[in-house]
Amino acid sequence: MNVQQAAERPPITLVESEADALADLAFGIRTRHPNVSRMLLEEIDRAETLPAEEVPGDVVTMGSTVEFVVEKTGERRTVKLVYPKDADIAEGRLSILTPVGAGLIGLRVGQSISWPDRSGEERLLTIGNVARPG
């Protein structure tokens, strides 16, 4: 997938119950973190939502352990996508309310997305592997 295709934002799938919880979180941070709130709400709006049992196993959901590559640098990272109260980057637990966390949710193995990091720099992220909880 090239950068232009990634810039068009690949289709994403969210678990229905998670989409509702994530929307509540995004609304809750609107004044403190308006950019992350906006990005997460945009992702929720464009996502296909399904019951948990219908979401394919290679889709990034809350609690998933995700391996992704930053294409520009070749850096491979493995993180567990979590709710803010469980976040601890030193332990590899990435909050959904970070720019990268908001960009990973709903993607599938092999998909890429151009997404800003905390500094606002666009990075092309490609999902390499997803291990779902349970």
C-alpha cells in the first residue's frame, strides 16, 4: 500500500460496545486534548461497527496486542491498546487517547494508515500482527 492509499484511510471495524465507550472518552477530553478527541471521533464515525463475536480476529480492538511498523524508519513496535486508566508506556500499554492509539483502533493486519504522532508529524503505520484478548 502506498502513502496516497493510506492517506485515504483504510476501512476499519469496531466492536459496537467499544465504539460507544470510545465516543464517551473522546467527548470527555474535547477541551483538554481537542486534536486527539477529533481524530478518535472521526475514526468512530467512519467505522463499521459489529457485535464483538462478528469482528474478525485480525482487527485491532481494545485490549489487543498490536505489532506495527513505522514505515519511514522501519521501527517495529509492539503495544497493548488499553483504556487510559490502564496505560503505562514503560510496560507497553498504549492509551487509546494517544494519537497513535487512536490511529491503530479498528485496523487489520496488513493495513497502513498515515497518522500524526504527538509532535504532529505524519507517520505511515502498518499493522504486522494482532493478538486479541480472550
